[in-house]
Amino acid sequence: MVGKIQRIDVFPYRYPTCGYFKFLSGGRAAIAVKVTADDGTVGWGQSVPIETWSDETFEASTIALRDYFAPRLIGHDPTDIPGAHAIMDRTIAGTFSTSMPITRAGIDLALHDLTGKLLGRSLGQMWGRATGGPLTLSWTINVNRLDDLDASFAEARQRGYRHFNIKVAPNLDFDVELARRVRSHSPDGFLWADANGGYDVATALRAARTLADAGVDVLESPVKPHQLSGYQSLKKLGALPIVMDEGVVSPVELIEFIRLKMLDGLAMKPARCGGLWSNKQQIEIIQQEGLIWLGSGLADPDISLAASLALYGAFDLKRPAALNGPQFLAGHVLQAPIRIEGDQAYVPLGPGLGIRVNEPEIRRLVQQTRQR
């Protein structure tokens, strides 16, 4: 007999970082979520807010989890994940789309982990799919000077990476030369340019052509997501496949944007869209429509990374995944780290997320973060 949620604990802390990544400073904020059922079974999740990427801050996410979402979910059936999302919808109202999706992803991941443990099944098995993997990772090139490329290439080569994603916008001349040099370094690799909405529409239209000529395979988020006609123009141009990211949180807007002929595909991120429940639906929609889907992340640390690997593995991701947490983060809160060999990341095995969390290490990081 399935029990009820008895307790939800929230642990805000920061991971140390290594190297430069434009969205991270002062450590990588994360909030571990521990959901305990009344039989003592525990599920772990993680919210990964980035105030430089979204409007969900570390402090706001902590308060929303601790003071709003958690109290309303006590007594709920932990295996009723759609029902949990409905409770969160009623607790904090959304505007254009799902309310506080990065924050609530921690709850969603913890409930998937807990449900898997209660049922004795991995996420793939819960979805009637194979575990899949290993997954090929892509190396993120995030430089401000072309002179820094050689060092990044050397590190990527030393660690066994063969495919690259580059951060571009707003300087198109710089971006084109960057793309040419990366393509020259990796003539057979997958090259993915991500503008994070940094071009205006006119520049984005030029960028699609010139980046294609420079050897880029796909262009992500060339303009801000509310510039709907800009996306329509870019897709109609057809110079490069155009994938969206920040503008798609729920399946609702994904379906609408497909109908409006705005995109060729989507960069998936469970952390961005409220967790696995929503992202799984989005992958299924993209597959039904015959569009492109890419595996991406928010510099996900270990718990969130495990969830992304499980989802992408179960749905047989074909292209290299821009899961760059292992590239930019130091340390982990697992009893055994996720297995990564060269550019191959293995899906953790076992019920739920397939990981065992080191709670004392989480508590140590919480205390260390408070002392800063």
C-alpha cells in the first residue's frame, strides 16, 4: 500500500566551481529536497536556480520550497506526481506558463526518486523503457578572447571530449571566427551554437547564414523567446535548424510554438521546465512531430544531472548532450560519483534516480554556505 508524504526538508547550499562560465559566480547555487514517506522511504531532488539566467533566485527558490510548496504537499500520495504539480500550480500561480519551474523541479525529481524506490524500479522502468546510455557529452566553449581557445581545446582533448557547444552573441564577427576555429579543431564533431537570446532579429538572421557557413550544425535561442515573429522568420529562412530553450517551460507553449512554425526543435532541460514530468511529455511531443531534440542543462550538479541522464538515456538521445556540470563544478554530494569516462556519461543504475545521497556532505555545504 502506497503511503503519504510525511516530511519535506530543504537544504540550500553552493557547490564550488572551476573554470569560467558566464552564468556562474560565487559558487553554483543548489537546493537539495528530501521527501520522506510515512514508511521512512526517502526521495531526493534538487533545484538549481541561476539568477543570471532566470528570475528564480537562490533565496526565492529556498523560500518557495520551504514555506509554500512543502507544507501543501504533506499528506499527498508521493506516487501521484501530476497531482503534486496541480497542488503546486494552486500554491503559486503561474503567469505565461508554469510557476517557478526551476524551483519546483526539485520537488518533481524527489517524487520520481521516491516513487521509483517505493516501486523498486528505475525511471526507465517506470516509463516502460530501457535505461539506455551511455550518453556522449559536449564540451562548452565559453571564452571572451580567441586567444583562450587553445587552453580550452587542450583541456577538452585531455578529458576525451570530441564535440562542442559554443556560447555566442551579441558580437557576430567574434562568433563567426569562434565557430570557424572550433570547427577546424573538430572537423567531424557536432557543433552547437547557443545565443541565449542574445541577438536582435536582424542580427540573428545574418547569424544563421554566417554561422552555417562557418560549420555550425544548430542554432539555439538566437533571440528572446517572446520575439515570436523573429523565430518564424528564422525558421522560414532555413539556414540552420533553430531550437528553442528558455521560452518553453510546459507542453502547452511547445505545442503552440510548433503550430506557429517557430522552431525546428527544442533543447531539453528538466531543471528548466519543472522537472521530469513536463520534460518527458515534451520529448514525446517532439518525437511525434519529427523534430529535433537536444539534451542540455543548467550546469546541473549531481542530483539534477542524474535525473537528466536517466531521462535522456531512456529516450535514446542521439546527439551529444550539453550537460556541463562536470566541466564547471567541483565536488559532489553523492556516496559514489556519477560515472563519467572521457565524454561518456553513464546513467546511474538502481531504483528512482539510481543514486545514493551523502546527507552529511549536504549539511556540511549548507553550513559552509551560511558562513560566507
